[in-house]
Amino acid sequence: MAAHRPARRPAPPRRRGWWPPARPPGASALAGWALLPLRAFIGGTFLYAGLQKLANPTFWNASNPAGMRAQLVASARISPLHALLGHLVSLSTPIGILIALAEVAIGLGTLLGLWTRIAAAGGLLLSLTLFLTVSYHSSPYYTGADIVFVFAWLPLIIAGAGGVLSLDAVIAAHTRDTGLGGPPPVVPVPFDVVQRVCGNYQDGRCAARAMHACRPEGCPFLLAQRTPVAPARGAIDRRQAMTRTAAVGLLGAGAAVGLSRAIGGAKLPASAATGPSLGPSAPTTTASKSTTPTTAGPKTPTTTHSVPPGKPIGEASRVPVGGAVNFTDPKSGDPAIVLRRSQGTFVAFDAVCPHAGCTVGFFRQANLIVCPCHGSEFNPDNGGLVRGPAPHGLTTIPVAVSSGGVLYVDG
């Protein structure tokens, strides 16, 4: 007679504390829904960025300060990878096309949940590249969006789409339902369990084997082959889905380019116009001084000498009153800009935007110096920052005009 055993008392519920952290109930299902807003934003952003590049002819214009070539040249000046970027300037157009198509592919894969981890890994690599080439010197560091995107991709690399509103989940379900996933996994089952579920088992014998003894060897129940299931109509696999998605992406990219050309493309905004260049001029050697001294703008006084110190950059008469002309700073080699604020007042600044290295231009209608890449604005009187994302204003270049009407800057 079996001994009576007292009923086992249920274990008290475990008290939840703040440590160690435990997985919340249904964590796997929650992850997909929690990542859905991130997928929508980051995927939509990359898709928009890629289509915008493809649809904007100015992006491929080598002479445009907002174009791919100008941005690559600007990045080469400030990036820690400048030694590599300098050799890629001649390939700016193929690199721009590659970046645009990669952004479209990454955006579509993230939005549709197709190969989500691969798309997220590509997005992280592209964001990291843009951080090292464009926004590396953003100050404070969090004002540059690229470093934020780098970390925003990490949850999608870890969890994928989470099975929520994704083609990956649809394809996995079709694979299970249609038997396209290969043979089922082998699970060890005790033979007495097989005997209990087998309809041919009778008192230790097998009705399917002429009532011979039931044995594992040659058991028709175990040897029964799984009947192959014909693929359901409309079933798709990952390769088909990837092909269809790529076709949709290429058609969308082609439509964006065609629409841009049909409407004439984006025109170069006035804020991005850099104006004429100021060619070098031979220094004047006259010893006479001007009888009417020139006035000076804040921080950059314009002085009048027979031959000022520095190097000549061109005739002062070529700079219109209220306008600006570009020149190359002889000291740094950077693009620079000189403005004539009044009849006798000249100011000059390094034209490299301190945010991402693009070349700024003077927007006369708004009386502002504007970066065409990211919209930073600067005061034309002193180069001070008016609106970011640039961390500070433009570098001032001292400028003077000789009695012969030639502009000089520090050399």
C-alpha cells in the first residue's frame, strides 16, 4: 500500500524587486509593437532622404555648393577620414548614387519588415559613415543627427521587426504552412508513447504487420513518410519578396527622377549662390594715402594704407556695395567671402561652415550669410551665428584696402 504523502504546499509567489531585472510578461510580443514607431520614423526618414537625392538635379551638379561633390570636398576638410575622402572626390557622382539607392533600400526594408536586421545593419553602417565624414565635429555632439541614428539602429539589429506588421513574419508563416521549411525537427519520444498513440497496436502486437510483435525496428508508424504538401497559391519566399521589393524601390526611385526632370528640377536657391569669384590682383606701389579714410565694420576694421600688409586678393571695385564676392584665403587655402557693407566698409570671413564644412554664400535679399547644406545663418557684419545647427560663427579674416583700391588679407 502506497504511503500517504502530504500535499505539497505551493511555493509563495516571488516578490518582484528592482534587481535582478526580469523579462516582462510577453516580452517577445511587446518588442515588435514597441519598435513599430521607431521603424516607421527611421525607415521613412531614410526612404525620403534617398528619393530626395535622386529627385534633386542640383545634388549631382559638380559646381553647386549644395551638390554631392561640394559636400564631399567639405567633408574632406573636417573629417578624420580626410586622407581617404580626398581620393574619392572624382567619384562623387557614383558615390552619391550608391548612397541614395542604399537609403531607399534600407528605408523600404525597415518599413516593410523585410530582412529587417540586414537593413538595420546597413543603416547603422551608413549612419556611422556619415558621422565620421559630415557631423564628426558637431558641438555638442548630440546636435549631429548621424550619431543618434547609429544608436537608433541597434534595437532593430537585436530584435528585428519583432514579428509585427512585417514581411519577415508573413514569409515565416507561409513557410510553416506550406512545408517549404524542410523536414520537421527530430524530437525523441519513448516507444511506449508511440504504442499508446498508434492505432495498429493490439496487446503487444502490430495489426499492420500481420500481428507480429510490436518492435521499433521497421515500425510502420515511425517509418510513415510525411505527405508533401503542395505550396499554396500565392505563397512567397524571401527571395521572391526581396525581388518584388527591389523592383518597387527601383520603380519608385525612377519615378522620382523622372518627375524631377519633367518639372524642371529644383533650382539653386539664392541663399546658396556664391556669386562671382574675386581674382588676384597685383599689389599697388603708390606712396600716396587716401584723403578719405574708410570706415570699418565690427571686429574687422578696414584700414587704408598705401600698401597694406598681407596678400592682395583683387580689386575693391569688383565687390558691389551691399554685395559679396568669393575668393580663396591665401593663408588657409579655404574658400572665403568678402562683403562690401557700405562704400568704404569691407568685411571678410572664412566661407567654410563650422557645422559640416559646406561653403556658405551671401543671401542678399535676406541680408544673411547662409549655409546651403543645413541652413545655418550668419550675421554678414561680423560673421556671428544667427541660427544653427552650426555651433559658432564664421572665422573672421582681417581685410584692408590700399590707396590704389586693392583688397589685402592676412597671408
